[in-house]
Amino acid sequence: MRLVFMGTPEFSVPCLRALRAAGHEIAAVYCQPPRASGRGMMERKSPVQLFAEAEGLTVRAPARLKDPAEHDAFAALYPDAAVVVAYGLLLPVAILQAPRLGCLNAHASLLPRWRGAAPIQRAIMAGDRETGVTIMQMDAGMDTGPMLLWERESITPEDTAGALHDRLSLLSARLMTLALAGLAAGELKAQPQPEAGVTHAAKIRKEETRIDWRRPARALDCHIRGLTPSPGAWFGAPQNGREIRIKVLRAQPVSGAGPAGTVLGDAPLTIACGEDALRLETLQREGKAPTGSSDFLRGFPLARGAVLA
């Protein structure tokens, strides 16, 4: 098929690679424009743009798609279909309707659960035992289109958002390739999403990344894993009259009791929660590399009985 690919982050790259390997013609690759980031705030191209340029593909990176001129430029590509994987911009109706077979989206959840921006993080944070990928035909709603293919993926008690992200990225690539083949052969028919079970995966807000020790330890374990590696769950600890942010990258629920936030032990570092306790295994101070609990405490002692914010 003649395709337009629309994606931006690392999650999207395996799908673009798979479409190339399957022999599809990529008329153009759309991604979000370079963003200023890092200490020097230099503009950096997205992973999709870097991959597409290395492959010699035509790249377009408009800041928005509302301009009718953008609609005309997209339609002039005459695509059979558009493949959308974590693009990050809403598609106007004019673009949704331009490809002969419409726009196909790979969404990292089992729709209609976790429609929205952060389905991987939200699934782990909610304690879900499974998630998956859904290939859907896009409509004007937010992840509301009819489904073409889907496949389940277990969430293990050790999974972080980063680990699950990588597995679902590869699954998205495989399912999208199958969906396009099925459409080309006339073997796939879209099914409406179920009306029951709709949940929304809102974008992660800065204020919810702070660890609330009043919550049960098992809920905090899910919270930490769902925010690892980025943006990271954190707590505050006092040092020289100011609060230091400390990220928790790995923890384990254990038995323990005490006022929420109290340090119960330092070998290993164990914190009382609203129910049971958390053993903190991997931590990271601001501007420092991640480290194990014992090494962390040598440079940043937290005495038994101290109460963390």
C-alpha cells in the first residue's frame, strides 16, 4: 500500500520499521516538530524524524494541522491509508477522510479501557493485570473508533511503564502489519467498541507524581512502577533546611506498621504506608545516578523514626 505514517516518540519507530520491511510505500512521515530540551535547551528532533531521515523518507513536521493548506498537502499524497502511532496531534476530519481506507491507529490498551494520552502508565498505576494493543479505524472522537484487531498482554508484578512500553511497541508493529494485510485482502471488518468499560487515561500531572505515604503499600508499588522511568515517583526529605526530591525507581511491598511516612528500618530502607510498608530498593537524588538503597543511605542517611513528606 501507499501509506502516510504519523508518529513521534520512540514507541512509534518499530511500527514504521515494520511497515518498511513489509514492502509498503511510505509517501511521507509526519511527526511533531523538534522541541527544545536538555540543559542547553537545544532543539532536538524526535526519534521518528531521526529514523525517517536516516531511511531517506520524506518528513513533514507541522506544528498544527488545522490550516486548510495542510489538508490539501496531505490529500495530494494520495495515500491508501494513514498509520498513526503516538503522533500527538489531533487529526482534523479533512485528514481523517483523505486516505482511501481511512486512518488506522495503534493504541496501547484494550479499548475502550484507557482511552487517552497515558494508557501504559495508567494501566500499571491502576493495578491492572493485563493490557494490550488495539488497532482501530480512527474517527473524530478520542480513541472511539471501531476496532480491527487487538491482542492482550499480561502486566507482571515487576513491570515498569518502561518495560511494558517496549513490549507494546513491538506488539503494535506486528498487529498493524497484520491489519494492513487483512484490509488489503478484504478479510477485516471493523467492530464497534463495547459501550461498557470505558476509562480515560489522562496525561500524567506533575502534582500526582509525589508519593503519598498514606496510601496502601501495594497501591504505591503500582504508582511507582507506572511512573518509572519517567517522570518518576518521588518523596521529599529534609537536608540543610530544604526539601530534597528523591525518586523511587524500584520498591517492594512488605509487612510493617507505623505512622505513614515513618522510616521503619534502614537495612534496607523501609517506609510505613497507610497499609503495610514499602522497601525502597532503587532511589535517585536530584542530579545523581540511580543507586541501591544501601549506597543511597551512605550519602544521604535517613534515621529510623524519621518521617518523610
